[in-house]
Amino acid sequence: MMLPKGQMQRGATMAGVVLALLAAVFLTLHFTLPDEHAGRAGSLAGIVQAVVTVLAIVGGGAFAAYKWQVFRDYAPHLTISHRVSHRPIGDSYVHIDVTATLQNSSKVRIELDEGFFRLQQIAPMSDEQVEALYAQVFVDGEQDYLQWPTGDEARRTWDRDELIVEPGEAHQETFEFIVSKEVRAVMVYTYFYNPGASRTLGWGTATVHDIIGVG
């Protein structure tokens, strides 16, 4: 079974780090251990010195790997951006289209299997509704963020090998909503699950869109 490209790259990097450390340890032992003609005290001192040097090399290598983020570079990551537009349709409705651009900003390919588009209404809203939303976050502390009323939510699923975003490349997904022309502002939220992690992890972004020019 062939490993994914990201895992192969990560394995090669780890192997390179390990080989470099082993080479450093070998050279250190070779040049610091005393020869067979040295006395017992000198031999013991040489061994202690070699052990300390080896520990310093290993510790330095581990710190360098962490500092340079050698392994974290191969974690999947998507940067998501929105393009939102609207137009009146009929006498009472507004058509909203949302294009989410998924930019693979990591060094591994990302295969997606599920995501969703959510449309939330911001305006119009009564003063009582606004105050209740605000109180949940800043007074009662029941929520971590303002939970605007959800108008519509649509989930998308993809089969295996259907949606793959290669490193450095981008993919666009578009969805459409229809709302009443009385709606004046909406929040568009998209979220795509990380298939390699639990269903609580993934990438998302939100955009507020004002509906103007529709009477």
C-alpha cells in the first residue's frame, strides 16, 4: 500500500533528522572517548564527557526540530475566503450566492468528505432580540459568541477521491440561498470538516453581507 505524499515527506524528514543525530553521536564518541592506553580515571572522565556531549546534541536536535516546526509543516490546513453577491428575484425575494474558496496552505493534499453552508439573519431584528443575544454572551455567559438566528443550512458530502485540494492549489464551492426582500443583512458561515480528525475539528469562516439596492 502506497503512503500519501505528505506522510512520505514527513517520514523522509524524520529519517533525515534521526540519521543526522546518529552521525553526530558516532563522531562525538569517536573523538571524545580515550584510547586504550589512557588510565582508568581518564577513561571515566572521557566517558562522562562523551555522554554529556551526546545528550547536548540530542537535546539540541530535538529543540531545532521543534523550533523549525519540521513536523508541523506537514499538518493539513485550509484558508477559506468568501465571495457573496445578491440580486432581487420576483417581487418578494432576494437571491444570494456564496462562493467559498478553499486554499490549501499546507504541504500535504487534503481530501474533504463533508462541509456545510449556513445563512444567519442579522437584520432586521427587534431591540429585545438584540439585547437577549448580547446578554447570552456578555451577561449570562451561556454562549461564546453571538448566535444569530439561522435561516437556512445546507450540508455537502463528497465521495472518496471526489474533492481533493493539492498543496498550494485552491478549490471553489458555490451555494445559493433565497431570502425575503425584508432581510437587510446576513452572516454567511461555511465549515469543512478535517477527515483526518474528529468531527469537531475542521476549517471555517464567516462573512457579513449587507443586502442593499433591493426595495
